[in-house]
Amino acid sequence: MLDDIEPLMQAAFDEVRGTPAPGSGLDQVYLLDGREVVNDFLGASELGLAFDHLRYMTREPPLPIRRDTYDRIVTIGRRLGVSAAGWAAVAPTD
């Protein structure tokens, strides 16, 4: 999923020339370097935290994720025992 989300995040930052408006959804910590954060959590066997960060990365800007990316988020959420409310703020664009 990071391969899907990371280019969208980079495009969102490129659109604002790397300087998001203060207080905007894009003006949040650990968005642009989200891959590193997710991989750190995975490396520490913190699957729930890795999943939470993926959701954070998609909903804060928000990013226009594809249906298949959304479906994978839902699948992982279910396997982790996260309720549907856990991914309700994440929505596909198609």
C-alpha cells in the first residue's frame, strides 16, 4: 500500500511546493516520511500502529486513494480486529 500512497503524498506536497498551509491537513508530522514510520512500526512488530499510520497518511491530507488500496486497508483492518469506524474516514476516489 505504501507504493500506492507514497506517490500521492509526494504529489500533494509538490502541489504546494513543499510548504503546506499552516494548520492544513497536509501540515502534519510524519506524512512525507510515512514509509519510514510504517516500516519502523512493522520492524518492531507493531502491526496496529503501522496500520494506524497508514490510515493517518490517507485521511489527513486527504489523499485520493484508489479502490484497491481502500480494499486492502479494509482487509488489514478486519484482520487486526479494527471496527469499520476505524477506516470510515478513509474513502476511495473511484
